[in-house]
Amino acid sequence: MADTAKSTIYDRLAGLLKTVDTSTEYIQNGLIYCKACGDLKVYINETYGVVMRCPCKCYVNKVKTKRAQEQTATRQYQIDRMRVNSLLKGEYLQARFENTEVVGVDDTFVKAMARCRKYCDNADEVKRRGLGIYFYGGNGVGKTRLMACMANSLIDKGYSVKFSNQTWISERLRTRKYTNDTLNTLDKLIDVDFLFIDELTDVKDSTPLYNIINSRVIEKKPTIFSSNYSLGEIGEVKGYAAIASRILQLNTVFKIQGNDYRVSNRNKGERVF
């Protein structure tokens, strides 16, 4: 290395040594080190005469940790917004597979919940194939609870979800005059990753509902339903033959039996009076 280059490097290094923060750094052999991790904090390139500070390992780790925390906070904010937009309400916002009571419930509920967990664990594949679920059974057997557990699990994984019932959908789409609000509702229900339709029953006009289901089947977008009626009853008794046919095309059917899930769990609660 030429004397001029050496002189330049020494001069620049001498300037850096004057900036040492003795509370966090120390000098050894004319170089700056970090007190916390012992890493060298000076970069020297003799070829180009470059002398500059460089981050130590613990500083790099702090930056990575802060960035990870910011990313986690951003993701949590996005998930929270997705949960609000999902239309989940009340107790169902807290519904999870982990906090769902299975002691004393019917075996059909336990088996269905295990399949629902597996469904959510394989969300990428079921979404790609457009696979849904059709739950049916009596009042209070836990159909809506399972759907809410699925919805929350899918939201936590970053999927967009809409959780509603047939009455709400029918009310929003009851007019044949397609206003901007109607079109916006249709788009959201058709485009969302996973659509949950609770309490499928009978309405005066099934055309809007059929259009939503048909569009989602064509685009292979999963839809999860619950009803007090089997698909046979929906098709024959309720006059939804076309809807039942479309649902059956890509949906697995679960019949859930047993006592009223809500009542049995209410009775297990701690007495306060």
C-alpha cells in the first residue's frame, strides 16, 4: 500500500477513534469494538482507502428484531381489520377450536370439528379446489359454533372471510334494482376467499342467493353453509333444487346431532346467584 494511501487510512481511522462512545464501545489495537457483543465496528478497504463505521452483530440483531415486531404488528392490524370486515359478531368473535367444549357433546360434533380443523390446516388446497362444507342438524347442535371457529382460524391465516346468514344476504339483495350498494355487496360476497352462510332456509326469491353460490362454484371459491335441513329437503321441500345441486357439487356434507350445544354449555357455567 502506498504511503499516501496509508496516511489517508490512518487519518480517517484517527478521526473515527475520536467518535468512540466509551459507554458502549472500546478501542483495541487501534480499532473500535462493541462492548456488548465484542464485534468489530470499523470497516477498512485498503485498496480504495475506505474507512467507515459498520454495524456490530448485536445492532444488526436489534434492527432485525424491531423489523420483525413491526411486521407482526402490521399483520395483526390487518388481521384485526379482516375480522371486523368478516361480519363476525358477539361471542363468535372469540370462537376457536381450542376453547370449544367437547365434553358430553354428540360424537358427530366431535368428528365434524376434527374434520374442520383439518380443513383449516389445509386451507391453501381447499381454496385452490373450491371445496366447502354443508352442516345440517337440529337447533343448537353447534353448527354455527363450528363455522365461527373455522372463520376465525382462516382469518388468522390471512384469508378474507365473510360470515353471514341467508336473512342478511336476502335483505341486502331483496331489490331487483341493482343499486351501487347491491352491486358492492354482491362483489364482496362473490370475491371473498371463504364465504360462510348460516341458517340456510327458505325465502320468497332464491335467485340472488343462487347467483352468489353459482358464481362462487364457477370460480371455485369455497362456501360453507349451515342449515336445519338436509340438502334433499332443501332441494325438494324448500324448492331449492338448483341451489342444492350447486352446493353438492363441491361441498362435503356433515350431519350433526345431539342436544342443544348452547344450553348444555350455559348449564356448565359457574353459578353467580
